[in-house]
Amino acid sequence: MLVLLSVVCAQPCGVFGTVYEGDGSTPAVGALVTAENKRTDEIKEYTTLSDGSYGIDFQELCEGGDLIFIQASKEGHSGSRTGYLPADPHFLTDFDIVLGGGSTSTTTTTTSTSSTTTTTHSSGGLSISPSSLEISQKAGEESSYYLTILNNGGGTMITAFVSGIPTDWVSLSPQTFYLNSGETRVIQVEVDIPDDESDEEAGYILVNSQQIPITIEIEKEYYEIIDREWFDEDESIYLDDYEFFITKISSSYIKVDLYEDDDEIEENVRCDEDEETEIGSHFKIEVHDIKSSDEVKLSLYADEELEDERKSYEYTLFDDATVNTGTWLNFEYGQFYLYFNTVADTGARIDYYETAQPQTISCFIGSDCKIGDNILLKVTSITRGTSFGTGMLTVTLKSKNQYMVYQSNTPFQGSQQNTPFPGSQQNTPFPGSQQNNPFQPSQQQQTLTQGNIYISIAGGKIAPNHKVIFYIKDYNNMPVRTGTLTVDVDEPISADINEGLATVRFPQTIECPILITATSAGYQTTPQVFTSCNEEEGEDGIWYSTTGGKEEGGETETEDKLTITKSKPKYYLDDTIELIITCDNKGVDDATVTVEFPDDDEKEYTTDSDGKIEFDANEYGTYKITAEKEDYDKTKEEITIKEKTMSISINPKKPKIGDTVSIAVGASDGSSIKPKITVNGLSLPTNAITLSSAGQYDIQAELEGYETATYTFTIESPATVIHQPENLALNEPYTILLDKPALWTVQRDEEIIESGTRAEITFTPTEPGLYSIIVDGKTTTQYEVGGGTNILSTAVIVFIVIAVIAVLILAKRKQATTVKEAGGLRDKKKMTDVDKIAEKIAKGKDLDVTPYS
């Protein structure tokens, strides 16, 4: 058998090329070339020959793809180049470098070797327009932008590439080309953001060594909630858990406060006319018009993230149902109410009563409107009435939980307020006649009179072997709590009335019409005649079940599906689990519920008249639940009990050294908790820590009954200088190396002359002044260039002054001697002063000279 092996081998390697002077053609003789293999850290040096050539062999073995860094320098001029070793052989040839002496650097990438050349031109350089790109577009969209490159220097290779931004976001065309002196070329920047991206990206387009900052902001997808509606000052707009309160309307702008769950999250957000203004993390407000009478016409938009939160409503209570303004909806016998107040062309105003104080909600056509925590309403169409604000709506109503809903189109009797809550001027719903309900009962309802009970069909149809659920309500349209429903058949059937409902199973043989009577304490006995019924099973060949399904061919399905409804979405240890066994949104009594506990123990429970059972969750694990009853399809459910969880958040979210970080811990069950918090194993006396050093910080929160929560963040150590010049001179280029990329600036006095984010700091002092190198906000190095003085220069000046004085003294002495020998007279005081000066200079004392003429 022949076995083929593919082996990546380490081999000898080297770099060969020529170093040229700044004109690009004159060989640079005697230039020092330094080469470094970034993988092995081996560094080799070479001095160019008389033809400017160099050749470097590395002693350590290389591999294909090794990154090689080459730098050449001569008499203060330098150039550098990086490249990747080819797969085979491992040699870079014709790796030429041009020395520079000007202030502009350029970078060239040779495609064949995946290399980059950095050159500093002696004059002119590249002019690039625009100097930065700030792009804002939606994910999934494509756009094009353009960079104009003008070559003010000698002809050169141009290479452009993107740094710091995902390569599949931005592409450049062309990337490599030759640009003659004085020539202009355009680089096309194609931006294509993937569909699933949502974060902002920032980086650079590098054209040779010049950095063109590019920032890409992903625009959110917004959908319209309110379309050009008028609002007053001090008016609120409610949407889901959010309230927009208009605090001020001026001639050209408005100010808005934003609340979430009654907590203010933004205050006095200014929204200018004819502009869109972001408010909160999910919304935009567009102001269209402002009236002098303190009215504003605006549109409100919400983003996709908020829309996604609206998709958990699994129960459809109404589907394209028709309701009129003035209609009340009563949920679960007064748990909460909805009142359809008024309509406009674009939507409706709806009052939501969970307490006696209503919350007014604007629901717009085609938009999902969240009401409370569990209801989602969508208005699909509106027909305006003849009176202002009146009309008819087509709505779809969904909920997170199953509810029984009663409907009435009659306002409250004897009340001046449309509210269902009892009080001094308030009555209980629902007085009057001609009430409707959401289950569309047949037109067998009887006219109500005071003290009577009326009966209607909630679900099912009267036929042999069929089960029918009846509504039993009083004159206020409220459910009759208790009583008896009697059906007049050959063998009369009696059924208990429980919370307005009674269930009857009809016998094999019936005769139509059928008399049904409801009796209850405090009410008049009320017989009603039902004429719409089938004397033979499946006579009409089709039967509509209470769930909206149907069976054809005369055979009917007598069993209905039970449903297990939880009283809340999550349970925790030691909670009481309350389950409601329902069929068609109604509680089923006397159902058997078997609970298999995590320890495999089983218990049976029987539902009460409301279909409820309760048991305690006294151990962790999965509880397996089965509900069954004769003539019903049984159903199963599982509930898993886990420890309560905690979540840790910090502020600021991206801290740095010196910041004080606040730590907040929230509980999954919404409880107010005070857990033990440690950072790197050390307990905190307060929920805050000041970051004094770099490194990893591990936060841990512990509390009995909760899973331990952890949160980890890392503070990077600041970048440090690993190479820098000792002194600076005017008009010479300099490079300072950092141990990693960082945000840096070069300042001359208070003016920023260069900035960047790479590990190389390059700049050229062109004017005298104090040059400061600032890395990550801290000054690392300062240089005094030209015109300034330092300790050394001051000492030199003092030395020169002393030397001049000494020369003058010697000259005076020589002159005095000459005069004396010539027989002239000499002033004794002047001679004494000179002697004193000489003596003090010799002793290093301060001079105290009395001038003389």
C-alpha cells in the first residue's frame, strides 16, 4: 500500500532586494537593513552594497506564511516593508525599499507576495478626499462610496485595504494601481452589510500609510405606530409598557418625556419640526406640523426589536370581529375591562380599566397594540359613523392567557361615567338590553326584563348526543353565580350553574323545540324556548364544535380536548402551582389531574367548580401532569422547577482603569433582593468598585434559593512605548512603537497634529514647540523642539556667558599693563573692580559689578 503524507516543513528562508534613495532610482549605498521574522522573533541586520542591494538569510527555519518585517534607514531617512513568505521556496525576492525624507507616508501592497511597503516621500504626497467616511444604512442593503486620490509627489504604487471592519462588509476597487505624479484616481468603496448584523463597526481604509476613518452605523428597521396625529401639550401617548408625555410645544420643536413601566428613562427629549428624532432604544418621533394653539402633528415609529416582543400571544379571542364605539369587553367577570371610546380615520382610542382610573390607549389601523401585560389588539378596518368619533371597527384580539370575555354595546345605566368600577357615580356592568357576546350566540336570546335571567348558547349546537355550554346572565349582563338549569326532555336534565355557565349533554332522542329554564335565588324563574335544534344526530351533515372545527358526513365527535393552563409562566421552589383545566376557554369541574413528582411519587387531584387544582412545588425537577375526564380527550403538560436566577449588570458597561463601576443584581421572579456580591473572591461593602488596575474581574452574586450569578469583564492594560527616539529635530520623520494598537495623538503645544489607533506612531515635527505623545488619554513622552530650552541648553548658555566675561577680563588686564608700561596713568578703583570680578569668577561666586564709564 502506498501512503501519501502531506507535511508542512520548516525550511531555510531569506529576503533579497534593493534599497533606493527618495527619488526611487538612486541606489542607497551603506543603508542599514533590519529584518524580523514575526513568528520566530529572529532579527537580522545587513548593510547595503555599492548597488544598494541587500540579502538576508535567517538562521532559524521558516514556514510558508511567516510575516517578515523589513526596515531600511540611512542618514535620518527610512522606509519599511512587510511581507509573507511564499509556500515554496521560502524566499522573498525583489523586495525593494525606497527611503523617504518628507512628511507624507504611502503604503504599497504587492499582490503576488501579499506584501506592504511603507514609503515617506520627500515632497508632496497623496491627497485623499473625503478625509473620512461616516456611513449609515440598513442591514441587507448595498451602497457605493468613492475616495478620490491625488498624487502630489513622484509616481508610486498605490495599495488600499480595509482594517478593523469585517471583510465581508466592505470591498475596495481597485485595490492596487500605479499613480503618476499629478494623476488622480478614484477608489470605489462597496458597503454590503449582512442581513443579521446589528452592531456598529468602525475602522480604517488605509491608502498606503494614510488612514481614512470609516464608521458604519446600521440603521434600525422601524414600523409606523402613529401616522400624523394631532396631540396637545401635556398629553400622553401610550404604547405597550411605554408612555410618551409631551411636556412642551414650541414654535419649532416639542419636548417629550419617555416612561417605561412608570419609570422615567428619558427626559425633555427635543424633537425638531420636519425631523426624525430617536427617543429611547426603540422609537423615533417625527414632527410634521406645529400649531400656535399648542398642538403638534407627529408620527411615532417603533423598531423590529420591540415588534419581536409582541409575538408571544398564542390565544385568539376574536378574529376579525366587528365592534362599535361604546362597546365594553369584560374579561373574566371583571378582572379587567376594555371600552372602545372613539375612532378616527387612522385608529381608535380605547380605555383600559384594570383599576378605577382608566388608561387611554391609541390603537392604529394595521398596527399591533399591546394592552396591559397579556392582550394584543389589532384594528384591521374602521367605518366612521355619522356622529363625531363614532364608528365600527374590525378587530383581532389575542392574549397570552385564556380568558372568558363578555361584550356589551350598552352604556352604563344611570351613570355619567363610562366606567365599570363601583363608586359614588358609577354602576356595575352591564345594564340594558340587546347585549352581544364574543361567542356569537344564536338569535334565541330572550328580551330581558328587570329581575329576569336570560340564557344563550356559548358553544355547541343542540342535537342528540351533543354537549352544549350555556351562558346564564342577569339583567346587568353579569354571570349568574349559582343556580340550576333544567332542560325539558323525556327525562328532564338538570345542570348546575357555575359562574354563569352550565353544561348539558343531550340524550339520544330529543324533540324540538326545547324548553330550558334557569332558576337562581333572587331572580325570577325564566323559561326560554329554543327552536333551532336537530332531532336526529348529524341531521344537517355538518356540526361546528366550540373550537371552530367541523365534522362532516353526519358522524359527530363527542369528545373535546382538555387544556392545562398555568396561572403564571414560571414557578420556583416552594411556589404553589395553580392549574386550570379548561375546554374551549371554560373551566372543567370534576376532572382528574395526576401529578408525577420529580421523585416519581404520584398524586391525584380533582378540579373544583372553576376547573382549578393546587399543589406545592417542594422539590426541584420536572412535574409531569395529566388531565382527563370522561368524554374528553386527556392532555399532558410538564412543569420544570428550577432555582430562581439572578442577573448581574454593570455601569458603565465598558469600564476602564480609574472608573467606579456600579453593580446591580436583578431577580428572575422580580423580587427585591440583597445578595452577597464578591469581586475576584473579595466581598464588597457596597455595590460598587473602583478599578485601579488592568486584568480580569469576576463578579459573583450569591443568595439562598437562587442560582449563583456570575459576570466577567476584562480591563486591558494600557499600551506602553517599546521604542522611541531620544530627541527630535525639525522636518525629520519619526516613529514611536507601542506594544499593541491604541488610540494616540501627537500634540504640538495644544494643537493635535497627528492621531491614530495603530501600534506605530508616525509624525514629522515641522515647527518649534513642545511635542506631547498621548496614548489612551495619558501623556507618555514630551519633546522640546527648536525655540525651547531645557536643562542642558541652559547650562551651555551659562558656560558661554562666563567664558565671554573671562575673555573680557583678560583683555582689560592686558590693556592696563600696556598703558602702565607706556607711562600713562591708571585709575586705581577701576583696576580694583576688574580684580574683584576675576576673583569671584575664580571662586564661582555671583557677580556684583559696579558699572563705570
